[in-house]
Amino acid sequence: MDGLQRRAILYGNSLILEGVRASLAALPGLEVLDQPLYVPLDPDQTKGPTTVIFDLEAIRPDFLLSLLQQPDLQLIGIEPKTHQALVWSGRQVRAVESADLIKIVLKTEPIFI
């Protein structure tokens, strides 16, 4: 581990997030925080490695866009009906040529939870 405190922010209070909370709370080295829906994140909350987890059925698309604009913030949206997770990252990658984009695309692998 890199010594940085890792943080998971559960955005909202749906039943699916309660299950996630139960799983994450037992992990050492992970701080789990609750955040009410549509309340902006405080910059101090996202210092260091931070993941925001939310119910895809409960969040508005425009609010998701605002979260994506925060660099190095990992977002995980959970689809309650299928229990699939969609993972986004605000990480920026420099792609000067189309060959660079191809390398980025080919290294992307699906993540299943």
C-alpha cells in the first residue's frame, strides 16, 4: 500500500448502497463516508485516493457530469436491477495521435463486481 488513506464515499442512501457499506466497512485502511444525494463534495473529502459509489437509478446525469470533472476521482455506479457496476475515472491521459488513442482503448478491460 502507498500509505495514503483511501476513501469511499457512498452517495445517497439506497438499499443497494447499504449492502456496499456492509462490505466496505470491514476493510482495513479504507475510510467509508456517507454523502447525501446532490450535496456537493467538499474538496477535503476528495484528497487522496477517493472512490464515489452511487446508485445509478438515484443519480441525475448532470450531477454525474459534475463529478466526472474532478480529476483523479473514481466513480462507481451500481445498477440495482442487474447488480452490475459501471466504473468511471476522471483520470486524464495524453493522446496526441490516433495511435495513442488505440493504445488507451486496447488497455481498457471490463471490470466486474
